[in-house]
Amino acid sequence: MLLYYITDRAAFAGDEPARRRQLLEKIAEAARYGVDYIQLREKNLSARELEQLTREAIEALGSARQLATGGQQRTALLINSRVDVALAAGADGVHLRSEDVSADEVRTIWQHAGKCVAGTHSAGSGQALARENSPRSPVIAASCHSPADVAQAAAAAADFVVFAPVFEKKDAPDARSAGPGALREACRARIPVLALGGITLENAQSCLDAGAAGIAAIRLFQENDIATAVGKLRGLCLG
């Protein structure tokens, strides 16, 4: 099962420095207990602020790996929508919204950036060094709201998609939920599909029964003890 934590620092208490500190602690906690992917989804930051936060998150992930339990795989950090920030800061990849460029276009941009760095090492630029440290092949996730969206993302060679909203969301009760039936149809595509939207420990099993390859969430991870949440979610696969 793939687990995907989507951040929202605004949900933490306190002023901006306090929220940022709590966010970085939660990111490190997620990495220690085996969350596979973290999406930095802080849309109200400028590009420079987001790049700085990304660098801090990468540092937090590096420290957390030394304390990781169970020898799990490395947690990948994806940046919401901003390919430029992901490249500049050295993130593992990006999460694309429905209105963003396609996954195959991102791979072209990423490869071109790598070639530019390979051809110019004399500038001493911090951005160039970050791009050099970026993975040669980025992890690319895509947001999808219909089975047709999923098929399109698969055709564009995204690594996985997040299908939402499966259930009613607390902060958007008027938003139309897709339901497990639409999730089941979406999961017929040849690409891993993660369920998002109103996912709880109580209804996560129905998403897996529908064929979901994993669970994506904000509150499920951010408002709970991650070790407990991860343990219960992983246990669903064993039950």
C-alpha cells in the first residue's frame, strides 16, 4: 500500500514560524514511520518562500532517515504544481493539478534542465547545484477527478494518480463526492490510483477493496499520531 501525506501548514496552531516548525516536525515524523510520498502543498507561498521551505523539508527528511524504523524505502518529496521550485530546490518530483502541464512535458523539462547543468558547472549557482542533485527521472503524480482523467494521466506516463474526492470532505460538504464506485472504475487503468478525500481509518478499507493502490490524505496524517495511523493502514493489507 502506498501512503501519501499532503501538507497544510495553515491547519497548525500559532504564528507562521510555529506553523512552519510543526510542519517540518510532521514531515520528519512521516518519513520515520514509512510514509512513501509527501506532497508539499503550500499554495499561498511565493516561489522563493516555497523553495526555502522545500530545502528545509529535504533537510528534515534527511535527518529523519537516520531514525527510520523497519528499513523502509526513502520517502519522496513532491512539490505541488511548481516544477521550477522542485528543480531549483532538489525535490524528488512534482504533483500536477488538472490544469498543469502533462507528465510527459514535465519529464522533458526535467531532462532539459539536467542537460543544462551538465553543460555548465562554472557558474557556481545554488540553483544549478540543486538541479544537479535532483533525480534524473522525477516522480510525477497527477490529480484526477474522473476515470477519463486517470486514463489521460496514464497515457502521459505519470507514475501514479490521486483520485478525489472519494468521500465527502469536512471543509467542502457541498462538493460532490465520487464514491467507491467511481474509484473502482478509475482503478481499472494501468496506473496506481491513490484514494483521496474524506479518507479515515474506518473507510480506508473500502478504498482498497475498490482497487486503490494506496491512501492519500491531509488530516488522516496531519491530525493523528503518524506511527499509529501508518500501522493501522498497513494492517489493512494484512487483515
